[in-house]
Amino acid sequence: MQPSLLTALGLMLVLEGLMPLLFPQAWREAFIRLIAFKDGQLRFVGLLSVLAGLLLIWITNR
């Protein structure tokens, strides 16, 4: 695996872990709300996340 891909994966894990580390109750409540979403709503959230990530990658590589 390329070093930059592993770095990106590591950074993603750090960022994903900050919310439950710093604000466990808020993270739990947000997770409970996400569980209540319908499949279409979850897919939309996932789509927005992918698009935001692609936009960020595009902006940083211009």
C-alpha cells in the first residue's frame, strides 16, 4: 500500500475517534439518531460525505 494512502487512513481513524474520545455522550446521541434514519437518508448522508471528501481532495490538489 502506498504511504500516502496509509497516512490518509490513519488520519481518518484519528478524526473518527476524536468525537467519542472528547464527547462520548454527544457521540452516542448522534449515533442513536443515525440508527433511526431510513436507508435513503443514510445513503444521502453517505453521499454528502463522499462529495465533501472529494471536493476537499480536489481543492488541496489544485
